Amino acid sequence: MQKGAADSKPRPDLSSMVTTQTPRATHYRWDDLPAEPLKGTITRRLVTSERMMIAHVYFKAGDDVPRHAHENEQLTYILKGALRFWFGPDDEEEVTVRAGEVVVIPSNLPHRAVALEDTLDVDVFCPPRQDWLDGSDDYLRK
């Protein structure tokens, strides 16, 4: 038998056995998404997929996010304004994040924040925040 002779046999057509559909891209415009009102003057808009979530969160100067922690990893990218964060159960670390800067918040790290000025922040979570999707994020609704 010649090398490669087995490769010359016609292969069966298995395309009819494939039952999954090709994934489709979804396009969003932030301005077309509803702004969800939260505590104070905080509002947010969400886009979520199966394994990620991105949000625009809008703050007025003085708005605060109470201390909380979550299993989700978080990236916070400030597009406009500034947020002061405190990290750890006793606020051991303080960081001010300004426009053009990013803070990475690991899973389960307690944190809180206050807007130093009117701010637009982009939050990315993996996995998506179920409490944000089902409205059980009471710390942001008081």
C-alpha cells in the first residue's frame, strides 16, 4: 500500500449531522439602550453575553458605591471623570482612577468607590453579574 493511499478515499459528508448553528454577532449602540436608575443619580446601561458583561455606569460628583465584593473579576475603565476606590475589608488601599486609566479588581476583593466629579465608567465583568441582571444588587439600589 502506498503512503497516503488511505487519504485518497472519498470522505463521507457529515454536514447533515451538525446540529449547532453558527454564532451570530450582535451590535449595540449605547444611546439606544435604556438607562437603569440606581441610588443617588447613578445610572447604568448593560450589554451581556454568555460569559462576559460590559456596562456604562454614569455618576454625578459625590455619588458613592457602598462596600461590596463579588465572585466576578472586574475591569473598570474611566472614560470621563474620576472615581476614588478603597480596597480591602478595612479600606487598606486607596486608589484614584481618572479618565484613560483602568483598575483591575480581583474576584472577592471588598471595594467601595466615590465619584470625585461627573464620571462615565466602563465596567467589564467575567462572568456576568447575575445580581445586576436580576435586580438583587441591593447595595446599589438603596
